Amino acid sequence: MSENLRIKKGLDIKLVGAAEHTTSKAVTSNVYAITLNDFYGLTPKLMVKEGEEVKAGEPIFYNKDVKEMVFVSPVSGELIEVVRGARRKILTIKILADKEQQQISHNPLDLDHASDEEVRAFLLKTGCWPFIKQRPYDLIANPGTTPKAIFISAYVTAPLAADMDYVLQGKEKELQAAIKALGKMTPGLIHVSIGKNSDSPFSKIEDIALHKVSGPHPAGLVGTQINKIDPINKGELVWTLSPQDLVIIGECILSGKFNPERTVALVGSSVRKPQYYTAKIGAEISTFLYASGVNEDNFRLINGDVLTGSKVKPDGYLGFYNTTVTAIPEGDDYEFFGWNKPVFNKISSTRALTFSWLQPNKKYKLDTNTNGEHRAFVVTGQYEKVFPLDIYPLQLLKACMVQDLDEMEQLGLYEVIPEDFSLTEFVCISKQPHQKIIRDGLDLLHKEIG
Amino acid sequence: MRDKRLTFKKRLHILKHHYRGKKMAPAFNAFHTFLFTPNDTTHSGGHVRAADDLKRTMNTVIMALIPILVFSFFNTGYQHYAAIDAASGVPRTLDLMGNFFTWENFWLGFTLVIPLVIVSYGVGLLVEFIFAVIKGHEVEEGYLVTGMLVPLIVPVDTPLWMLAVAVVFGVVIGKEVFGGTGMNILNPALTIRAFLFFAYPTWMSGDKVWVHGAVDRAGTADAISGETILGYLAQNNASEYSYSTSDMFFGFIPGSVGETSAFLCLLGGIFLIYSKIASWRIMVSAVIGALVMGLIFNGVVDAGIIGETSKFYGLMSFDFWKHLIVGGLAFGIVYMATDPVTGSQTNRGKWIYGFLIGFISVMIRVFNPAYPEGVFLAILLMNVFAPTIDHYVIRGNVKRRMKRLNNASVFTGPGEGKEEELKVETA
């Protein structure tokens, strides 16, 4: 089954520093860390104390609300530190890796005979479950629920994000195993989106509804695809996964071992030699960042792409869901008459003395400056040009800001997560924090109605 | 030179930290951000932002207004001298280089219009600054455009104190009481215009105010005419004016300071549409609305329902398309109706909103007994209805979503579909 999906509205943000198609192995990290900020809304309960030894694949904490959902260690070693923040909230769990790695091994899953419950139990105990995200609310899926469909996007339009066709090469076996397992947990379809002209390994995978997508960003965001293919109604549940996580799940099913290794794109104009590295989840970013070299001292390192990633220090760790690490210059400098002089070196969705429309294929070196101050919403019609979902973006944002639950529901908040508003946030003339507004709206809706 | 600027930048940076958290911070920041785009970096959500900000957006509109301002200098002078010539019995014929673009015209217009601009900006920004300091919010850029629009939509001889009072009223009641830029219901520039119209009607309407000097000279031997084309039409005196269609289109006619040239409004409109700042939907639909209403009136006259003796005959029989090139309609459509804050906010709503502005403008123009112009009243009226239009447009989207929900057999998991399980089960 294959369908074409063409998205017209949107904006491709073309940046300097795309990764070359070469992959190196990152230097083995000394310390690995699980960053709890990666798991939104999770309350962790530690199962290992500071100073104790863990093996790779051994649970180190579980979800307080769903006890069987465990999070496992990416490596074997000693749990050296639990970093806590305000009100003793756990921020990071650090593990000093052993020289000799010891791995916990489960029995491989017999896919032909496994039942729904057996698949769930296997994914939970091996630590693969947290890769499954759910909508609405953008949380880790609850193993007690059944989604109406599962969506996977292997079409990448986010700026500088890892090229899925490249990193998934030769992973057909793992992908097929993961898809087969996922298929047992939903009565609906598993929708997979690939680029229109791509030679993605997914074109050979069975038991999926394949969609060939074309168009500018946000066509590659799974939220856009859900809205066009099978939108979420109130009360419905959809699961989403990232293709690289399918590989980890698939490998675990086939071998019984949790091997959280990924091919990560190190990109951005601050990186001297942008390319791919294989690294484990939780590895120190510095282990491969400085192998490529940086162009300047004053740069910002981002776990993820420039629109949705989270800021991380150079001595930080690779995030649980990230396939891209971006480094761009900080923009903490003033610009003389920056608001009225012609602009040639920045991207703009208008033509107000901004000339990015003259060279649609030019690649830009953007920094983190906001290019203006925060203002009330003034301009209208601007978001709609880059927002292909059948939702009124400005009105939904305002509903979230005034905390009107009825309006939030009716205008379609169930269908979106913050990343769907990353592009409207980018073009916003009033520099409003769209993703935060949506996140707060989702939290409120979850608390009041969830 | 370069070093000097760096120290200036640094000095301002130090001052910014000095003012941080203090009462005067918004006032200082307004000047600082005027000189330098701030050094703010992204700290939530996406890490990069597009180049445009509100200052740039507003600046683009001002750029579109500059040709109109310059043209108004010449036209103000020209209309004054032309009226004197006409009163002395030797009517002028327009000679573009010979008697229009002359230093004499420019200087007279300049000395009359610039004080209006200065008062408008001075008083308006002062009120904005005071409110920003009292309420502790940043000085927002909305008034940059309003301040330029106001002098262009008043008669040239409007006393400056009157303008100052109106500006204070417009900014305080029209905007600040609602929370400032982005929160207002009525277009502030038109609120100012409406205040002037209702508070000082003798200065805002009639057959004297539209040409400089006509009011002062009224009743003396040197009396000159200050009547607009619409004024002649309203009195069924269409034969008394001698303006050609091209005069009307290019704007060599009496009227408010900056509204006369439909040609420059057209250029400004094209520039604003091309730069993607203003909504082409509103402009196009407003033009259509005005044409439709004009056609209806022409049809009524053609059908013989309104006779030549009717007091509406002059305006109703006026060619429907000429409504677009006389009076303030073109200016209103391009610069006033497209105000994003007070206009419709949905794309479909913009079509309805614009159409009704054009339609009602021409209707008021014809039927208003006191004052043959209705653009600003029509836009203010539609400002009030814009949220209602949006409401119904958005209900359409909500209904579509509800329909989808009702058609979908909501899957609730293995527990079978009972009513209470319609809720999403989450942790």
C-alpha cells in the first residue's frame, strides 16, 4: 500500500553545515548519562543507588506511575552520580563505563507466535518501551493503552537533521522485526512516510502503509503527516516512533540485547567537519564534537535540530531521542540599525527589505539572536503560510494563552505537539514562544481532562 | 570610526544593565532598540528566528507611505495657489513640471504638513512612553504607523492643538485602555479621525476645509473654494468642477492631506502586497465590494428609480469605478483596512471583511447627509464586526472537526467502547 502526500505550505530552512555522508565511530565515552529532561512529565524512581554497579541493559529507574516501565543503562559501569535540581528533582544519572562491557541478555522474542501482551512485556523489560511516544500530550506511551494507528516518519525536512535514508541503510532486518512487533499492539495501520524519490529501506518492509511525502518543512514532521493521513479525534490515541529507535527495538527483539547505538549527524555552521558518528545514547557529546572540530568559541550546542532541540553544554550528553547534534554561533551581540537595513544573510518569510527570497537555494549561517524583541501578536496570516495542518494556529495559541479548555479542544490541540509549532515560532514577527505556549496548553488539558 | 562605534555600543550596553528593572527601563530600551537590534538570544523552543521583527514590519508600511507624504507637500501647495487663481477668474491648467512640482508648492505644503507630522508623532509617542513606563511594558511599534497615517487623513488646516487633543484621545481610549499595541479593537488612526469629526465637525467637513486658506479667507473678498469632488456631487453640482479622470487618479484634487492620489495608493498597495506585509485579500475584496455597491447605485439611476431631482442623484449617478479614485477610499483600503490587529484574522474572514468595507464605504458616502465620505466610518464599523466574522469562520473549522469525530468510531482499546472510556487513558 502506497500513497502520495504532497504538502504545499511550509518553509525549508537551509543552513550551512549539513553532514557529509561519512560515518566515523565516536571515541568511547568514559561517562554516560541519562538526562531526565528527555522524558517529559515522567517521575522517576531509582532502582540503583549511587556507587552500585550496573550492567548494560539493566534497569536503573522506573516510571512512578507505570511501574513496569523501566529505563535501562546504556553501558555497564558504576553509577557515580545522581544530579538533582530544585526540590530534589533528578536531572541526570551518570554512569562511569567499565573497560570490559557486560550486557544483560534476554531471550529473543519469537515474533511469529508472540501475543500482544508478550510483545508489550518484552519491550517493557528490555527498556525499549520509552521509545514509543503517544499523542495527544507528547508523552511516553502508556503500556495499558492501544493506539488507533502508529506513525513513523522517515522523511526528513527539519533543518540539517540526520538523513534517514543514509543512516537506515542495511537495517531492513531490524526494521522489519520492529514493525512486526508494533503491528501486534494496534488494530490499526502502521503508517510510514518516506521521501518521494527516496531509496529508503522502508520501501522493502512489509505490513506498513507506505506514504511518499514531498514538500517543504514541516512535511517531514510526523504531526503534519498524521493530520493529513488520519487526524486524531478527541479520545483517540496515536503512537509515534523515530526510525532509528525502530532499529534499536528490532535489534533487541532479534538478539535479546539492548544496544542503544545510533548514527548521529553532527551538523551546523560552527562544526568544522560536519559528518555522522556512531555513538550510544548518553555518550558525552565532546567525544565526537571535538573530533570534527569547532569554528568558534562562542557557539551553542543543541541536542536535536535547531527548531526543536534542547540546549546542552559541550560537556553534555547525547539525548535519548536525538539523532542530530547541532552547533551554531551564539548571537549575543547588538546589530546597529538591524531593524531597518536590508538583510541578505538571514532567512525571512517576508520581503520587507529581506532578500532571502532572491536566492531560494542559498544556505544560511544563522545564529541564536532573536532578531527583535518579544511583542504582542500583531501580524496575521503569517503562520498560515507555513502551517499545513487543518488548524487555525493563531487562534489555538491564543486559546492556550487564555487557558480556555473548550476552545483548546475544539481548535484541535489534541492533534499537535510543540514541535508542530516550531516553524510558526521561527517566522513569528512578535517573537512569541509558540512551543512553550503549546506545551503549557497541553499540560493544562492533560491535568484537567486527561 | 569603528572603534568609536564599539565604545558607543558598549556604553549603551552598560546603561541597559543600569536601567534594568527600573521605572525608566522601557523608555531607555525604546531608544536603545531603535539604534541597535538587541543582543537577546533564544531561550525557549527553537534556537533560530527569522529576520523580521515588528519594527521592520512597521517600517515597511512607513516606507510605503513616504511617496504619499512627499506628494502631499506638492498637492497642498498646488491646490492653494490653484484656488486663488480660480477665484481671480483665471483657472489654472495643470502643467506637471510647470506649476505642480514647483519649489513654491513644495515649500508651502512642507510648512503646513510637517507640523502635523511632528505633533502627531510627538504627542502620540509621548503618551505611549508614559503608558509604557507606568505599566512597565515595552514601547511597542504600533504608533510608528499610526503617527504617520494621522497627518495624512486630516484636512490640511486642522489646528495643531485639535490634532494633539485627538491624538491623546485616540491613543488612550483607542489603544492603551485595551492593553496597547495588538490588543485594540478599533484602528487608532481612525479613532483619532472619528474623534476630530464628531468633536469639531466644522473643521472636518464642509466646502472650506480641504484647501489651505479657504477657511481664513471665507467671507472676504479673497474667498477661495475648498470643496472636494464628493462635495460637489453631494450637492448635485457635478458640472461645477473641472477635474479630469486622470486628475482624480493621480491625485491633483483637493482632499485630506494624503488621500488624494489613488495612483500612489495603488503603488503602495502593490509594494505592501509584494513585501508580504499587508493582506492582498482585504485589498482585493474591498475594491470588489466598492465596485459592486457603485454598480448597484448606477443601476438604480439607470432604472429610473432615482430622478435628477433627488438629492442622491449626483453621487448615485457617479460612475461606479470612479468611487475608487476620489475621496479616501483608495487610501483607506490600502493602509487602514489592512491593519492586522483590528481587521479579520482568518484568511476567509478577510475576504468578507474587505468586501463589506468597500460596500459600506460607498453606501455611507452616498447616503450620509452631512458629509459625503464614509471610508473611515465603514472601516471602524467593520473593525467592530471583525471578531464576529472570525468567530463564524473558525466555527466552520470546529464543526469540521466535530463531524470527523462523530464519523470516526472512536477506538478505546480492548475494553470495548463504553461511554466513559471515551476519555484517553494515560498515566
